[in-house]
Amino acid sequence: MEPVTHLLTGACLSRTGLNRHAAYTTLAMVVAAELPDIDTLWSLHGPVSGFEHHRGITHTFVGIPFEAAAVVAAIYILHRWILHRRQQSGSRRLTEAPVRWGLLYLFALFALFSHLFLDYTNNYGIRPFFPFDPHWYAASIVFIFDPLIFALLLGALVVPGIFRLVGSEVSSGVGSRRQPFAARGWAIAALLGIVALWILRETQHERAIQLAMAQSIEAPPFVEKLEAQPAPDSPAPAEAPPVYLQAQRVLASPDPLSPFRWYIVTDFGPLYQLADVDSKQGSIVPSQAIQPKLNPSPQLLAAEASPLGRAYLDWSPMPFITIDKDDASVGSARTVVEFADPRFMGDTLLLHASGRTPLTGKVELDAKDQVVGQTLDGRAQSH
């Protein structure tokens, strides 16, 4: 998920009542809820390095205990500094809740788990068991930014403050006292609303996959030629019967606005096809364009062996790979192998605001099939 949703989730989890049991709970959970994304610093070494390490060790069950310890250690240093300042000023009261470092560690760990789970719900996925198991897991039920989830979390934090402001103006402050741990009900209601949305999206996601798996398509001419290979001496048939391809695998990616609209990519064996699915109406609108799978070639093998190629094939379950030997941007003497992921080809403005398919990588090869350049989303990896 995008960073603000993670931060709001940490704050809402704290507001459910956890902040009553240990001082600095909200601070610890907000920081911890976003901390795994510190792996974006790998992008300083270039886009390919950032892509290779994104959602790596900081998004694993191995990494988060150390991240929780780092959060608590940083807050402990802050606590000692605040305590020193308060002692100098003569103030006695430091926090509303008691200082409990062990409990604060557990709360930070809980917030870190929330980050992993939120990232698991979208279609990019995570590797929670890395480095022991590099497999990617993705529920693919929520877009990277979900407006409804964002609104629920933000509302749970903002609306109670507005009500308190209105209430204080009505009562004029007579006999009123600020409640330090208010708005617990709002936070719980928002989180329950998000769980209900997840359940709805999960059921519709499964329905979309079932609809897509029931498809069969007539094979295009290049596939029919591969299927029908008569012996050299056998007479040619008068008219070959059509060849039909059955769906073998399906990936369904969510729409950011509707839980009933899904962007489908179906593996039909020798080719992939995109489609839009309305899980409520039970309708499928396939794309006219198909993506054939490439046969091994020296250029393809060289691109797949590059750092970008290895990272891309490790992450993408159905990569769209094309080879262009006449790319004007690099000259006719070079070959460009392009990697794209169909999970990010859905017809939504949030994906294509930049005019290109997100997470598109290119590997440039010279006349000897040596890697001379790598780009991701138009950004070049320096050597």
C-alpha cells in the first residue's frame, strides 16, 4: 500500500485502546507501520537495484523483530531526552500512560505485521519467508491505493476531533475535561469496515477468477500452425478444424473504485490475453490484443540473465516479454528486450497517468548480445 495508508493504519490500531496501556504507543505504531518501506533507499543505487530489493528483508518475518527493536530503541532515546528536559524544568508528569518497554515492543511488532498484511492484500505481493523461501505471495484484492480504506482510516482519526471541537464550543469549557484516550469506537469501526471490504473483495476476486478459468478461445493462425504439423508425405487436409485453447492460469487484479471490476490476464498456453471482468454481472470483455510467449533465443536468454531480467522473472508470475531489434532510441545495431507485467496494465488512470505501463523494464543488448543498458520506468541503471 502507499505510505499514508500505512501511517493511518498504525494510528488507528493505536486508537483501538492500545495507547492506554503503554506510553508512546501511537508514535511507535505509526513509525513501525511504515518502517518496512525504508528499503526504498536501495533506489539510491539505481532503479534496478531498488526494484530488486523492494519488499525484501524489511518485509519479512525475519526482519520485523529487528525493526521493532529499532523503533523502541529510538523512542527510548527520545524518552530519556524528554525526561532530562522535564527534570530541568521541574515538571513531574511525563506521559498519560505508564512507560512499558516490553509492551511497546509488542505493539510495534503488531504495527509491522499490519504493514506486511496490507502489502499482501494488493497485487504486487510480498516475500514474507525470504531469505529461506523467495516465493512471492499476493492476495490481489486491493489496489495499491484504495479510496474507501483511506477514507475510513482518515475519518476515524479526524471526525472525533471535529466532534470534540464542536462539543467544547457548546459546553464553553464549563465542567469539561479533555479525554486523553478518546475515539476508540471510531477506530474500531473503521478497522471493522476495512475487514468487511476485504471479505467482499476476496469473494468477488474468486468469482472473477472462476469466470476467467471457464474461457476458451480460438487459437490465432500462428498457434494453429504449431499445433498442426503433418508428416512430409501426408496429403494436406482440405480444411483444418479450428484449434481451441483452454485457460490454464488466471491472475485477477483489482480496480481501485469498484470491488466488482477486475483486470484479468489469462494464460492460454502459447499466449496470454487481457480482459475486463464484471464479477457482479458475470461478464467478460476480452482484449483484442494477445501476447505470444517467446521461444528461447540468444537475445532473450541474455536479457533474462541480466540483473533486471533475473529480478523481473523472480517477481512477475506472467511477464510480457517483447524483443525489438530496430528501437530508434538505441540504434539499429542493438536489441531491446522489454519486460512488462500484465497486473499493471488495467484501464485505470491511477496506473497510466505517466503515459506508460508501470514497472516496465528494458534491457539493451549490443550486436554480440552483451548487456549495455538497463532501464525501469524510463530511469536508467548506472553501471
